[in-house]
Amino acid sequence: MQLFYEFLIGEPLQDWLSRSSLYTWHQDISELHFNKYIHQVANASIFGIMVDESICKQIKNFVL
């Protein structure tokens, strides 16, 4: 995780990341990507939606 962080940020890690920091970071990145895709869909003349059905406690995929 430390190498991944240093690769993304471009500088050495000064202090270890807490679970809440990782959670917040993941939420922020997810929101940025979601907003990017919604903007693209809003500007498209047509688009499709695919939802991947899953069973309990599995990752659910939603693709535009």
C-alpha cells in the first residue's frame, strides 16, 4: 500500500494511513469518477446501462 501511495502522490509517505483516511480517499476518488461519467452520459446522444446481478455479500457492478 505504501508503494502504491508513493506512486500516486509522487512523494514518500510521511505517516501511515489510517483506515478512515483510506475510506475518505476512496469515497472522493469514486465521486470524481462517477461525476465524470455522469457528465459524459449527459452529453451523449445515446447510452446503454448494464447491471451485473450478484448474490449476497458480493461486489455489484453498474456500468454506463
